[in-house]
Amino acid sequence: METHRIHPELLKHKVRVLVVGCGGNGSAIAAGLPYLHQALLAYGHPEGIHVTLLDPDVISPTNCVRQPFSQSEIGLFKSVVLANRLNLFWGLDWQGVPERLDPKRRLDGVDIVVGCVDTRKARAAIAKCAEDWSEVDYWMDLGNNADSGQFVLGEPLNRRNRRHRLRLRTVSELFPEVIQSDVDGDGLPSCSAAEALDRQGPFVNPTLANHALALLARMFRYGTISYHGAFVGLSWLAGVQALRIDPTHWQRLRKKARRGERLKHGALAPTERSLHTGQA
């Protein structure tokens, strides 16, 4: 079984995390990151993590159904509300930035970017910013539908990450359709609370976020991981299917994605579990 070893520089200084998107998945990730911070300090990490939350959206009444926002916060920026709440409770100095990620911007000063977005266009922006001349170490992407989803931890090709047989492939490399904005049909706003719950169950986001955070915690705790993502389902008997660190498996996934595109199978790749690109 192949394994991946954490980038050693991340064990020597404060880890700078950028969370893009503060909806269902993003707010769940944000709520769990202080625990990762505390765990790293307990493990002996010198400084833990610093988090920036990025999202231009304001809180709507529908968001108060399955996202951790209250009626009194309607009209406020999601990123700012979450950052302020975490800072007050945990005594942190994290930031909330009410802006959209600019695809022309290079992600300077970011070690790990966590994508919690609900459109292919937004994923394409993350991919563009994290690649080429960026020095981002890892890009973790989360996506889901009503009762299942997936997360993928990858090393984008950039100044930090060079081509290598065991370089962790990103979600856009394994499933290229996730950044094809011309087929975007997800991320549509829900008109009512009932519709919002039909499109996405109330517990899929925290379940997916906890699995993703557990992977990061394991990587920092032990220095190595043997998987770099998973398909998670609330309605499956098995529950979780790991994404192995296996070049042969990666190649198989890409072939399936290309075959699905040629057959016009739709926006989702015919993988072991259909890949979910929206509903963040």
C-alpha cells in the first residue's frame, strides 16, 4: 500500500488555511477547524493553524434551516459572522473576508486551501489559483448532494509540488468535469426550507466535514496517510469508500471520466460512487 508523507515545512510554522465557501460544507469545516488547531498544539506543533474564511454571500432565511446561522444574522456576511463567532468563543484571530476568489489572483501565503464551493466555475477558480506559480501545499475539495458526497486532498502542480508518481492528484485531475463551467447546473438557490432539505439533508455537511478534518488530523498526527479522500454516504450500508493513494487507481478514474464524457453520460463521472460537484 502506497503512503503519502506530509510536507515537512508544515510541521515547523503556523499552517495557513484558506476556506473558500462558507455554506453547508464551509461552515461545518470552519466549526471543526478550531479542534484541529487545538489538536496540533497538543501534538507539539509550534503554532497550530490560522484560518481565513472567504465568501461573498450574505445570510438568507433559507440558510438558517440547515446552516449554523440565526434569524438575527440575516443580511450579514457569512464569512464575517463565522470568523467573529469562532474568535469570540476560542480566543482566535482568524479572518472573515466577504469576497469571491479572483481566478487571476495567486494564492500567496496559503498552505492549505479547502474548497467548499457549489459550482464548477468556482472550482475552476480554485484550481487556477492553486496551480502554476502558487506555493499552495494542498487543496482539499468537498462536494455533496442530498445524502452523499466526497472529499479529495490533492497536491496541485505548482512551484511547491512537482510532477511525481505519488503526487496526490487533485479533484480536477481525477475528475476533470468538476471544473467544466459550461455544464454548470448546480448551486441553484433554494426557494423554501422544504426545497432546501429535499436538495440536501440536514446532516450530510457535518458528516462529510468531519471525515475530511479527520484525514487532516491524521496526516498531522502521524506524518503519513494511506488514503487522500473518500466517498461518503448516509444511505449506504458501507458508509465510506476510501480513495487510495494508488497511481493505477488514479489512472482508472481518469479513464472512466473521459469515457463518460465521450458517451455524454452527463455532468457526473461514472466512478464507483458518482461524484458530486454542487450543494456546498
